[in-house]
Amino acid sequence: MIITDTHTHLYSEAFDEDRNEMISRAIEQGVSRFFVPAIDSTYTEAMINVEKEYPENIFLMMGLHPTHVKDNYKEELNHVEDMLNKRPFYAVGEIGIDLYWDKSTLKIQQDAFKFQIALAKKHKLPIVIHCREAFNEIFEILEEEKSDHLFGIFHCFTGTLEQAEKAISYNMKLGIGGVVTFKNGKIDQFLNEIDLKHIVLETDAPYLAPVPFRGKRNESVYINKVLEKLADIYKVSIEDIAGITTQNSKDIFKI
């Protein structure tokens, strides 16, 4: 059984003390494919170093995270573009809009999002979207940019059934993680109305640990709790969930 974590920050400082042990724990439990999103240029070296340690298991993305879109964002976008020209990546991400922390940067977040969508289309790569309190703003840009060449994952999906269906209409899979195990997560109430072909699994480690680890550091191995919850929601085997969602990840990332 192959399990794919489509969104895990393995290079995070939260893992500096036990990174290899943490990755080994996950691999031993069948989590053998890790897709690693970018944040900004300060993490690029750390991402590449982790990839070197596990070249068969780790697949990198390149992008500028919306909460890191600051005054120097054009320099950061130049870095993203340069890196995409230099070596292979498997997605442009994570990118998008986050209005939870700072609404004043909306305009430059929109600019950065559009620029990176253009890079994804140019390189024929999927996008991995970060959306926090910004569904309308994200959908507005996806409507402008929609095409057969725009596809990807709506990472950490926490919206409504209507928003899920809209995201899917823009060629997006839904990234489902620890939130599906939360009592107040709500997405578990309608997820069985979404065909499994539209779902991929993720942890967003070290963030958003599933129950019973909520509030603690998340790890990729905890994706098994997400797997168990989806098996319960869809009334199919854990093996079926793992197989279908891994195939969905292959369809998106082309590996």
C-alpha cells in the first residue's frame, strides 16, 4: 500500500532535532511519497538538502507563499522564476491568497498569485493553492485564468460543499488533511458527496495535526489518521482510499 502526502513541510525548523527519524517513521508506515511546498527563498537550500537525502521519496515545489508576499515580493518572484528555469519541480506552490493575517497586502498577493499561475502554465505544472479567508478572491482569479492548462490542488480545503464543487470545476483536486478529523471541521459532513477521484491526502506537517494529536507537532505518518477517517466517511477500505488518492496525486504531479 502506497500512501502519498501531497503537502508536507519536511524542511521546517520544527523537525531539526529528528528529521530523519520522522521521515523514517512515515516510510515504515507506508507513506513513501512526499510533496514539499515552498515558502520563500530563505527555505530553498533546506528544501533541496532534504530532497538529496531522500531522492526517491521527496518531490519539491517552487513558489512564494501568500503570507510571505511582502515589500520585496518581486525579488522573491524572480527567485521562483529563476529556480523553475534551473531545475525540475513538480508544482508551483504553495501560492494563493491569505487574508487572515494581513488584509492590507491583498493587491500584491493577487499580483503574486497571477504571476505564479502564468509560470505554472508556461512550465506545464500544477498549482497548489493556499486559501485562508479568501475563497471569493481566489475564485475570481481562477475564473480569469481558467484553461485546460490550469490545474492543481486546493490545499487544506476547509470550505463548503458549494465551494468544493466550484474548486473542482477549475480542475482542482481537494487536499484533505487533519481538519477532517476535527469535531468542528465540518467538511466531514459533506465529503462523501464528493467523488474520491477529486481527493488527495495531505498533512501540512508540522501544522494541523489530526485528532488525537491535535495541538501537537504534525508529522507525515499521522496521515494514517486522515486515511482512517476517509475510509469511515466513504465506507471503503483504507487500501482503497490510499490507492485512489495516490493515483490522483500521480495524475496531478505526473510522477
